[in-house]
Amino acid sequence: MKLSGSAIDGFLKAPKSDIKAVLVYGPDEGLVRERVDRLMRTVLDDLKDPFRVFELTGEDLKADPARLSDEAAALSLSGGRRVGRIRQITDQHANSLKAYIEHPKGDTLVVLQGGDLGPRSSLRKLFEGANEAASLPCYGDEGRGLETVIRDMIAQAGFSANADVIDYLVTHLGGDRGVTRSELGKLITYCGNQGQVTLDDAMACVGDTAQIGMEVLTNAVAEGNTAEALRALDRLTQEGTNAVAILRGLSRHFTRLHLVSGLTAQGRSVDQAVTALKPPILFKMKSRFQDQAQGWALSRLGMALDLLLDAEKDAKSSGLPDAALLERVIIRLAKGAGRRRR
């Protein structure tokens, strides 16, 4: 079974009783870990209970394919349903899992933690086609989904924040749920007992992160500064930002440039077009963004978005090293901007 959209939230709260195995995968590693934990806690809260919880890795299964069936069929000495976590699952483990996924034993809920799997993934196909298994994708928080995460975490801490603060945080977070929660936790701690998160607080705390590197990258690419773009890329990859998150960050920036270019083609001024963006461009960045928008023709922005979409598909399926793929895309985009400005 393949889960998507609103079905995911309901499943996370109460997985169907006939589902014995769930593959949780995607480029957002923080969200993968969070959802794996949520699923396991639908069985029991204490994930360190040695009688009801077991953990394996993909390599454990390759060494002994029957081990999963044995663990899943075992009864808890203390009573109650058991739950298992299997880490580091990839397509190379599909054959080791096939017998169990097609004919699961026992009542154990098995949650498997995978990485970014493309549509042609043999592992995804195995889970999506099974009657008693499910696949659950985890993509980076964006738009309303990211805004909901931010608002909920701020409210749960007993704080309030106005629209400008939320807009700033939406622009500077996302891509990895774990990083988002970590940054919001730092911000809440920084605010102390004041009960409100101000824009100055948000700008002081949420900034010296990979997102700043992403801002440097996107602005450098849009302005044709190849050297600065490659330096920013190197920083992001060293910090562990994956290729899909980087490509999506670039896509968001170029999509906003495309929207502005489209509005100006309809007769609006650049200032009016930029002002219409939601979330809004920060005041200190507005002039720079306007210059970028004026430096790109609408048709070239469309070509840039097509290039980024193709690159994301390649990152998921081609096997080309991420570093080589990203460098190729960034150089092509930045050089395109450079030719436009000369």
C-alpha cells in the first residue's frame, strides 16, 4: 500500500491493524526518524523495552534473511505486541525482505528506515504492492506544511509570534524536519520567559545554519557568481545537506523569480510583483531580489526550472555522484545568469 497526502497523518496516529511492515523513506532524514518513532510509539511508549522492541540493520538481514521472520514471530515474555526497527534499508535489501513482506508472520509491527528512494526503487515497489505492508514517503516541509510545524511548536512552548516572524521562519527553515525542530528549540530557549518571539529574535537565532548557506548559494547562482556558488555548495555538502534538498532550495528561489517575471510581463512593475510574493521578501533583500528578477528573461527562468526538475530526477535515479551532478547544474545556471548580465 502506498500512503500519500492526508492519509499519512491518519495512519501515523493509528496504523491499520492488518499492516505488519512500514517502509519510511525520503530525502528529509529528520522527518524519517520522527515518523519511525511515531509509528513505533503506537505500539508502546518505552522504545527501550528489551522484551517488546528489537532493532536490526539492513546488513543483519543480508547476513541472515530469516532473522526478521524469527523476530517478528517471537512472543513478548512480558505480554503485549512487539515492534521492530530496521535501519539502513536500501534497494539492495529488497530480495532479503521479499519473503517476509509477502507473507509476514506474527503480530509484530516492523518499521523500516530508508533513505531517498526513487519511483523505480525495487524496495518501494515491494512495499507498495504488498497487502500487509505500506510505504510512507518523507519530503521536506514546505509552504503550509512547514508553517503548521512552526506555529505548533511555538504554541506548544507557550509563545506567540506575528505573521512577519512566521514568514521569516518559513523562508529560513524546511528541508529537514530534525533541523527545523532543532532551530526552533534554540529560538525558544533564546527567547527565555518573554512569551513572544520577535523578528529580531528569529533573525538572531535562525541564521547561522545551513539555510544561510542555501541563501548564499541561491543568490550567487541567480547573480551568475559561479565561484561563490561553488563555495556555498561545498559548505552545504560538508554540513550534510543532501542533493535533493539543495536542488529544491534552488527551485524555490527560481520559482519566485519566475512568478515575478510573469507578473511584470502582465504589466506590473518589478516592485509591485516582488511585493505580491508570499511569504514576502525581507526588506533588506528586496533590492537584491529585484535586480535578480530583472536579470533573467521569463523564458530562461522556465528553462532553469526544467533543468532543476531534471536534475532532481537524476539525483534519485541515475547513480551519478551527488557532488558531480550538483556542480554541473550550478555551473550551468550561474553561467546562464552571467551571459544574461554581460
